Amino acid sequence: MFVRIKKSWELPESDVTPESIYVQRRTLLKAAGFSLAAGLIPTTSMGTSAGFPSNLNPKYPAGDLNVTKEDLITSYNNFYEFSFDKQDVAEQAENFKSEPWTLEISGMVHKPQKFDVNKLVNQLGNEQRVYRFRCVEAWAMVAPWDGFPLQKLVELVQPTSQAKYLRFVSFLDHEMAPGQVRAPQYPWPYNEGLTLAEATNELPLMVTGVYGKPLPSQNGAPLRLIVPWKYGFKSIKSITKIEFTDKMPKTLWSDLAPSEYGFYANVNPEVDHPRWSQKQERIVGTWFKKQETLKFNGYGDQVAGLYKGMDLKKWY
Ligand SMILES: Nc1nc2c(c(=O)[nH]1)N[C@H]1C(S)=C(S)[C@@H](COP(=O)(O)O)O[C@H]1N2
Ligand SMILES: [Mo]
């Protein structure tokens, strides 16, 4: 990603942090007798436990997908509020307090309101879906998320006829988020956006868990978005607000580097990042194994219609 602080910012992070170093570090930790699950994911930093256990939605099973191991999903993270180092996020997020948590919905809706997240999850329920996940840095995972469709939340608050976009906002807290202090040039809080048509597609999931357990802090407790056909940076973590609006919202990344990160950010092997190719992706959990990038990350059947007639090179 675009990191102004690291000297190595010119390279995609997938190249800066080769998997070999990562694997070595884990081997050392194991040799030192650490239980990885217990050491890196303290139960105190877990998010909400409402809505568990959840049932698999049979439309989104693992099928042929090679599901990434749980300890990789929870220890190889992008969450700049805590650290710019993927392997340091879990540790920096250990004391993150995600309960109680309020989600505020405002703007062009008939029913603006503030939800207690536990109550919201109890009301809407969780389901499990196995999705591919593709970061703009050209690495990929497969994760079994728990959560409820964003669609259901949109229905609940009833957008007005003027609403065209959703603007998502993450938390702002200098005490809990060292990254927000260290990178004052970033337009915090982290924010993202979707069109209303994208938000009401069946795929976007408001995620409250992974691997059938409450979301660990490092993965965006207590509530994050997952938009599987877009680059990972669209999948905003630890959401505090959703505003419905008639204007295309600015986003943290489009603000910082507009020529590199657009509003749409659909996974697309035909549109390269200005500094690297998107044709292939590295599978996290393997050393240097690559696979072909799929257009819309393999979800074209569900979402290609949203972009009919649009030049996806222009609307990247
Ligand atoms: N609030 C917030 N959300 C965020 C980020 C972030 O830095 N802050 N990073 C994004 C990026 S670049 C990616 S790839 C995914 C990573 O999600 P994961 O750590 O659960 O794999 O979270 C996204 N959501
Ligand atoms: Mo990312």
C-alpha cells in the first residue's frame, strides 16, 4: 500500500515482507513454546459474542477453495490505526476496547438511529460465508467470515429516494490507536464508501466473526465490512458510522493517493496499479506461490451487472 513512513514505500508490501521471513518468525515463536492462538488473540480483546454459533450459508461454502489457516488470517493484517507492519498489528491491538460499541446510521434515511452492536447482531443474526479476499498489494486469502448481509441493515434504516452512496467511518482514538498518532498526515478516521446499488447487492457482509468466533481486534472488531469483489482496503474495519448521501464520498486512500486508489477498486487483472501488475496474486500461507487474478475476484456473476457500460480503466 502507500506508506509514507517506511523507506521501502515504493514497493508493494508483499515484496517488502517475503513470506519466508514471516514463516521463520512463526517457527521461532513456536520453538519458544508460545501457543500462537493463546498468545496472539487474547480473549479479552475479542469482539462481541452475540450471534454465535452461526450457520453456513449454503450458497457460499468452501467448495474448491483452499481456506487460509486461522492463525494466518489473525496474524497477517492490514490495520494502519495500530501498525504499518502486518505482523505487529495483533500485538498493537491487544488493548483495543471494542465493547460496548455503537454504530450510528445517519443522513438520507427514514430511520436514522444508533445501534448497540450486540443488540443489532442479536436482531439480524449471523451466517457464515466463505469468501476469497484480495488485497491491492497482490496477495490473496480465503476466509470463513461470520456476519449479516449489509442489505439487511440498509432495509432496516430505509434509505430515502435521494440516497445514492454510503459513507463508512472507522473510529478515532489516539490512545488506543498508535498509528493515528504516528501518521498525522493521514486523513483519519479511516473511511470508505460504496454506491447504494453495491451495498444492496447480496455479497457485502457486515462481519462480526471469523472461523465461527467473535472477530479479533486485529481483524476489525466488533464490526467490519467485507466486499469480496473489491480490493481489501474497501473492507473497512471497526465501523462507527454509516452515512447515506447523494455525493460520492471521499475515502482515506483516494484522498491520499487519488491516482493509485479509486472509489470503485474492483479487483481487475486488466487494470494495473501504477506501481505494480495486478495480473497475478500471491497466496498467503505459501512462500512464493502465485495464481491468476480473477476479474471481480471471481464474483462477476453476482456483480458485473453493476458496472454495465462503465469503463473500468477510468473508474478504477
Ligand atoms: N479501519 C481500517 N480498515 C481497514 C484497513 C485499515 O488500515 N484500517 N486496512 C484495509 C486493508 S488494506 C486490508 S487488505 C484489509 C485487511 O483485513 P484483514 O487484516 O482482516 O485481512 O482491511 C482493510 N480495512
Ligand atoms: Mo489491502
